[in-house]
Amino acid sequence: MTSTAVHAFGTLLKMGDGASPEVFTTVAEMREIPVPALEGQMIDVTTHESAGGIRESIPNLPALGDLTFDIFYKPSEATHDELTGLLAKTLARTRVNFKVVYNISPAKVCSFAGYVTRFQPRAPVDGVWTSAVRINVAQLPTWGST
């Protein structure tokens, strides 16, 4: 059977500016673009009467978790800097709207809001500037078309 896998190159993470109407700008220099995950949690409901002495569980509320990724950090890049970029969003502690735009046709989008909770630039001796970024996903993502 021939694979029908879709190449990920060209996928974009876009960050909203909070204006009305909101304008979304592609976050520059992304190496990997995470999409929010829904992580099921289970509640142990085992009792002394559980059939066969086997643990029982029921689903709890799903958790959204955090998105973590690295960027090639450019201090003067508008989507990275302290004025309008990821660093600014971290300092402001404000909720930000994001979109992951899939590189398929017709285009699909995963939209979500979150807080940028980590922006950690690194300058290795034998490499290029990077920054670790963490976004705490604050609402259930929606999936749809552009």
C-alpha cells in the first residue's frame, strides 16, 4: 500500500494582535509547530465490589496542557521582540489568540487562545540564537477551514 502521509513543511503558527478586527501574523523562524493536545484523564473508581478484583475507571475532564517549542530567535523580529512579539506577550501576561494553519488544500486551521508563559533566549558558543517558548492553552481548540 502506498502511503498518503502529508508533508508538514509550510505549516504556520499565527499570532493575533488583539485588535478588532484581529490581524494574525506568522510567527517567524519556527522549526516545529505544535498543535494543542487533548489529554484524557481518568478517575479511579475501584471499590471492594469491583468485578474480578480489577481496577475500574471513568473519564474525567480532559486537560489541554502546554505547547513547548523552539524558535531561531531574532531580537529585532516583530513576532519575537519586546514590543509586539512573543517576549511582549510573556511580559504582558495577556491572553493571545493563535492559529495553526495546516499546509493542505483546502486549508485547515486549529484556533486556540493561550498565555505565553516562557520565553527563554539562548546564545550557544557554537550555534545560533534560539529561544524556548511555552504557551499555556487556555481554551478548547476549534478546528475548521480557513
